[in-house]
Amino acid sequence: MASFGAALDALPHPLLAYCRTGTRSVTLWSFWEARKRPMPEILAATKAAGYDMNGVARRLANGGQTPTDTGDAHFEVVIVGAGAGGISVAACLKSRKPQLNIAVIDPADIHYYQPGWTMVGGGIFDAKTTAKTMGSLIPRGVHWIKSAVAAFEPENNAVILDGCRVVKYDRLIVCPGLKLDWAKVEGLEETLGRNGVTSNYRYDLAPYTWELVQEMKSGRALFTQPPMPIKCAGAPQKAMYLSGDAWFRGGVLKDIDIQFMNAGGALFGVKDYVPALQEYVDKYGATLNFIHNLVSVDGPAKKAVFDVCKLDAEPSRVEAEFDMMHVCPPQTAPDFIRVSPLADAAGWVDVDQSTLRHQSYDNIWSLGDVMNAPNAKTAAAARKQAPTVADNIVADIAGGSAVAQYNCYGSCPLTVERGKIVLAEFGYGGALKPSFPRFLLDGTRPSRAAWFLKETLLPPIYWKAMLRGKEWMAKPERLKVAAGR
Ligand SMILES: Cc1cc2nc3c(=O)[nH]c(=O)nc-3n(C[C@H](O)[C@H](O)[C@H](O)COP(=O)(O)OP(=O)(O)OC[C@H]3O[C@@H](n4cnc5c(N)ncnc54)[C@H](O)[C@@H]3O)c2cc1C
């Protein structure tokens, strides 16, 4: 603002400021002028120019800062994000302390069961079964503030919403998921959903994956995987296996060249599952291309470009033609988290890996994809994290220290063919954490039992148990080592 103001004062008038819509120029002008002009004059001048600055009036009146000493609302617990983690933790808290005054903040109308999108892309689920209205899922007695959080002021126990409303809290839980960074791949956004380019990472695109698979009788299919961390690290190859299986069953597999373009250096991060997966790679005749990172797409020309960074060699670029391409987008922490005081150096919310309490702010906890514990970013992980956070917050309210620890569980049901799954269940460092005895379900081998779990049991477990605070097979472990705080 200072340099904009200096230019305003120094340059001859009339003066033209440029930005894409004019909003940023008008906002900067308003903040600069607010130092010397009365607010109503600024609001009137900007309104006459076609811009409504009422939304930032509080900041204008406060020298560019949103005042957070007094809030527009106050709750004992505020939860940012009503996804898998947010709704679950709200329900877990309500089941422990029904009188607790809780608000969930989320701008979305619809809540998605994202683990179902792999099945949509494989022609098994109807997309509609993976979506429900947000209002129908917020637990009874929990306030829903339908807005996006723009910034955090942890020193003042306040979050600032888009439009500058301020919500104050005693305790905060941060779980807005992660950002799918489609724009990082040049040309991708323009061609998604067209020209044979699809992704199971979006509700509206997963049905297009199945459409393409059914149409394809010959040619080349690319399946991309970006650098880690990503949510459901197995999803890119799940799309490949289910497509390969459909082509196998349709008798066209021999005419289809499947290429897996993986920015990483291994088929799967936990080695125990690799032999079973490799058998399916071989069955579908897929070529594994490691350290191939998608950087640009030309949809109409059906060409994709990858950066290849081999050890001890100059980085190179390779181009690949395709008839169909399934893209898993690059993923980062959301922008408003990355720039906040809650983030670690990589942008993720910085928590204690056991208690999920923030490393610097004692009244903040985090769960789900947004935080920096090194577990697999999955709904299965959030299912175990929610009761842990709830137990620790209840203990904190009672004046005690943390009592529960997250056991680092994450799970990835790898749909290797229609009817069979390799059920990867593991914790920090790749330690196996099977839920069932081996004679019942051996996760390292493809099984029909695991498919039954994914197709028939897990969706109702998600909607009717996890999101309603029923903690089946999700009881938190007692904290073994005193957390010290
Ligand atoms: C294709 C695919 C397949 C998957 N397969 C599996 C699987 O088989 N098994 C499994 O366990 N997991 C799977 N996952 C991963 C799983 O869906 C996520 O790990 C899980 O949803 C994370 O929960 P979350 O609460 O952290 O984030 P989300 O569920 O993504 O929810 C985040 C919420 O935060 C809200 N939000 C965002 N920004 C703001 C803001 N500024 N202010 C307020 N609210 C905000 C959003 O609107 C959203 O409602 C899969 C995901 C995908 C995409």
C-alpha cells in the first residue's frame, strides 16, 4: 500500500491504476485515502465507480487491519472446514459434551465422499451417491457459519472471514483440507473434461473417466501422479487398474498402451504392497515411468510434457502423445494456511504428531489433509484423528493435559480389478497396521473381502458412523508419553 500511495501522491493526475477487475486497485486507493478522507466519502466515491467497499469498511476504519479485539461472534470451539475431518470432530465433541458451544465454518453447499470418486471413475458408483448437502450433515446443535476463513489471528483468538467478519474462539480446530493446484500444470485447466483429459480428483470429472474408458478401443492412455504429499496416494494408480480391468474384460487391452507417469521413484511408498500391485501392472501391460512430472498439456494436440530429473543427470523434458489422460493434480496446503502463523516451512499446519495440538499455540488443534504429521492423507486417517482431537480438547477444557494419541493410521484400498482390492493399512514410516487378522483379510494380497468392505461397508460407515460421531474401530489410543504441554 505504501508504494501505491507514494505513486498516487507523486504522479500527475488523472492517474490510471490497472488490475484484472479493478477491485485491487480500488481497494488500495481506498486504504490510502482512508488516512485523510472520511469513510462515507470513500464508500460513495467507490460506489459511483461501480465498486462496493462496504465489505472492507471495518478494515478501512482501522488503518488497513481488521480489528480483532472484539468479534462479531464468539464460540467455545470453532472448527475451520466441514469436510471429513471437520464434521467428524464436531460430532465427536458433541457426543462427549452436548452443551459445548461449537461453530463450524465452511462456505461449501455440498459435502463429498471423495473416496467414492475412484469407484465413479471405474463405473461402479453413481456420482450422485458421493454428495450430500452440507446442511444435512452438520451435527444437531452445532452452528454453521457459511463463509470462508481468510486469515488467522491466533494471538487474539480470532479468525477473519471473507468480508472481514471476525469470529472469536476459546479453542480452534483447523481442517480445511488441501489445495488441488490444477493451475500448476500449464494448459490443464483449459482442457479438463475435454480432449480425453480427465481426473477422478473432481466430482464433475470422475464420470468422464468412465466415459473415456468405455469409448477407448485402442491407442495410448497416460495416468499421471504428481510429487508427494497428495491425498490418497494410491488414487492415481487405482484409476489405472480399474481402466486396465475394463479394457481386459472388453477384449481391447492388447491394443491399448498404458503408461504410468509417476513423479516419484516407486510404485507405492510401502514396500509390502508392491509385489501384489506389480502383478497387476504386468497383467495390464502397463509401463512404469518414474520421476516423470507432468508440467504442461496441449489438449487439442493430445500431447503432454513431463520433466524428468534423473540422479546425476541434467534434467530433461519428454513429450508424450495420448488418446486419454487421467491426471492427478499437484497438491499443496491452501493459500490462506500457507501464509498464516499456523504453518510450518512447507505450508502445512504445524502439529504435534501424537496429540495433534499445534506446536506453538496451545488452544489450536488440526486434523485431516492440512496438517503436517507424516501419515497418509486419507479419510481413514481423519476417522482416527477426530476422536483423538475431541478427547484432548475435552481434557484441556477440564484443565488437564492431553490424554489421547493418534496412532498414525492411514489406509488406501487399491482397487486392482473390479471385485478385488489390495487393502494397504499403515502408519508412520510404513509400519503395517492391519485392522483384521491375516486369516480373515490379508491386506498385502488382492481380496474380495476388501472389495466388499470398500463397495458395501465403507460408504455407510462414512455417512452414518464417522460423520455422526460413532467411533467404531476408531477409539483413540491413550497417550503413552506425557506430551509436556
Ligand atoms: C479421488 C480420491 C480418492 C480418495 N480415496 C480415498 C480412499 O479410498 N480412502 C480414504 O480414506 N481417503 C481417500 N481420499 C482422501 C480423502 O477424501 C481425504 O483425505 C479427506 O477428505 C480429508 O478430509 P479433510 O477434512 O482434511 O478435507 P476435506 O474432506 O477435503 O474437506 C475440507 C473442507 O474444508 C472446506 N474449506 C476449504 N477452504 C476453506 C476455508 N477457507 N474456510 C472454511 N472452510 C474451508 C472445504 O469446503 C471442505 O468442505 C480420496 C480422495 C480423492 C480426491
